[in-house]
Amino acid sequence: MEEIDDRRWNEAAEAGARPVGVPIRVYGAYLEARAALRANAPQVATRVLEWLLAHLAEERGVRMGGGLAEIIAKLRDAGVIAKALDETLIARALNPADRRERAWALLSIVEHALQRLYLHKAA
């Protein structure tokens, strides 16, 4: 599986700066989700992260119409999410039983997608 390097996201967040090439709307949603998780508000984080995945899919011309599972599958088909991404992580992101675990799994998937879309090229 491809390694995800969070250092650049964390450095940018600490400095209050948006990584080069990441749209402000995308980065703002990412920061909002992280803040919600820090505030122990997993429902808010989940809503924002689901929106962000749908937004990334829509930007890439992926036709919407299904739920989160379909969005993730289509992002995988489009190469935004690696096919090698751990299925357990995806299962956690789709499982509504544990809201906190679900939100953290979604954050990991979003960070993976953002890394592949925006930061991998700049590395």
C-alpha cells in the first residue's frame, strides 16, 4: 500500500497555511473536519468528510447518485483512492455503529485522496 505522508498537511495546518495547489474550499473543509474531531464532534466531521469526498468525485466528473460506498468505489475507479487501500479502513468508514471510529476512518481516506490528488505531485 502506498505510504501517506501527513507531515505536509500537519505542517501547513500548524502554520495556518494551505498547501500549494490545494483549493481553498477543499482545504477549508479538511480543516473543519479535523477541528470537529478535536472537539469530539464526530457527526459534524463525518458530514463534512462525506461532502468532501462527494465534491472530489464531482470535480473529476464522477456521476453521483449513490451513497458513500458508491462514491468511494467510483473514486477508486478514477484512481483518486488507491485500489490497495485497506478494505478494513473502508469498512470502518461505512459502518455507522461507531461514529467516532467512522469519522476517523473517513478522515484517513480523505487524507489519502488529497495526498494522491494534490501533494504527491508536489513532493
